[in-house]
Amino acid sequence: MVSPKPGDGLVTVFGASGFIGRHVVGALARDGWRIRAAERRPDLAGHLQPLGGVGQIMPVQANLRYPDSVRRAVEDADAVINLVGILAESGKQTFKAVHVEGARAVAEAAREAGAQALVHLSAIGADPKSKSNYARTKAEGEAAVFGAFPSAVIMRPSVVFGPEDQFFNRFAALARFSPFLPLIGGGRTRFQPVYVGDVAAAVAAALAGRAEPGLTYELGGPEILTLKEILRLVLDYTGRKRILLYMPFWLAKLQALLTWPLPTGFRPITVDQVRLLQRDNVVSEAAIAEGRTLAGLGIESPHAVETIVPPYLERFRPKGQFAHYRL
């Protein structure tokens, strides 16, 4: 990998303005990189520029579905990072277009541009044999990346949490109006939530030379929690009492089918996401044994859920986040 002198290294980051991207850009800026933030709508990425010095972060237009725009975005870049991913399909933003063809376009463009390093964000659970389109296309994307850029580093995080996440925030929002929270599959699915800042640190560490080229790293936090335990934490942090209602996988899939006509943002869950819940989402024993984890990247003390989540879920409390200040 490459480690720049301040002001010398240029990195192109695809998906820079997203939840994870904002933290990655901040970490890279602190390391001295010049950053090209490749976005479909660069006019909406101005919030990234204060994360660095004057002129250090520059938004540019690029769309993974248009390889020419990808090639222009990586011209003369020393390193390339692809953080683009979707949890549900919408219009032309399909899993295959984004996770597979988009990943391939970035990797091929990085190789053609002579980039020294490529970091690709995937997900724990990526599996070419999975019944989930999300997990299967994530695995196909990984294969496409290694095929075009063999020395790439792939990062597979578990569910990522932080102030703008779509995990803890989503359950907390549901608890505001629903008398129950669904324990899909009995709530036994295990997760290893990882803080977005630790994921960003892992990406920065890879570019600083602490990752082995050509390997896949699995990123998980310090604790493994079942879905049931996570929902109980959400209720505790938001000060609400709700019934945890057992929901078998088949019923969750039926509910997802019934809400299929709704816009993506209004659907509580998709059939594909239910399929994902049928497998644990934790760091594998092989990755731990081989040092392909946060610790292997020099991140020895990742943040626990209880140190980060409670403050940003306070706004979901029945009387608001400032209730304890009232006389």
C-alpha cells in the first residue's frame, strides 16, 4: 500500500458523501491525503470540504454505471477507495449494477490509471452461494475486484453503527409508534456491530501500509449481540417499553411481500433482508486466526455499542432528548 507525505498523495473515494464515506474522508484528510470525492451529485457533497484544509477535498462527478466517468475520476490517483453499496434495489440502482458491474468498473479504472492501491468495501456474509441477492452480488463484486486488481484489499464489516446509521436509528424510530418490535426468527441472529469511525480507521490503515495486499479483512466490534439483545438495548437507550413479538422467517417474508409496492424508503424490510437475517453476521474464526481483523490493522480497542449509541438515540425518548434539562 501507499503512505503519502502530507499534500502529495491523491486518493479517489467513491461514495465519499455517504454514512461511512464521510468518516473515511475525515480519516484520510487527517493523514494528509488530497481527496477526490467521486459522487453522482457532486453539488451535494460540499459538506465534505470542511473535513480537510482549503483545497484538500474536491468533489467530482462520477457514476459507477458509466465507466467513462469512473475512469475520469481516478486519473492520476495514487489510491482508490470504493465504498458504494445499496441495501435495497431501486430503479436502475440494482445489486448487479452497483455491487458487481460498478465494482468491476472501479477496479479496472484503478488498474488502468496506475493506482498503487485499491480498497473495496464489501460486507460480512458475502457468499456466491447465498440465497440473498445482496450477499451473492457482494461476493461476485469481490471476485470482480480481485480479477481486475489482484493486490486490492477488501474490507467486510458487520453492521456499522454511528449517529447517522440505518440500524439502531431504524429500530428506535419504529419503537416510537409501534406497540411491538419484531423478533424475526426469534431474534437469535448474531451481529458484531462495528463503529463507523473504526471502519474509517481500518480503511486509512490499509492505505498507510498496515494491510496485506490481496487479502480480505473482516471488521467487527468488541461484542457479539443477538437481534433480541440489540432490540432490548434500543428500548433501554430510548426509555421505552415495547413488546418483543416473535415473528418466524416465513411471516417476515410475507410481510415484506405485502409492502413490496411501497417506495424503498417506506418499506420496513425486504425479502432479501429477511434472507440475510437467517445467517449470523460475525467475524469468522478463520479471519481471527489469520489476523484479518481490526486488530490486524492496528486497531486494538474498537468502540463498544454502549460508548457511542446512547447519546444519539436520546432524541427518540418519549419527552425528547432535552427532557432531563427541564425544571
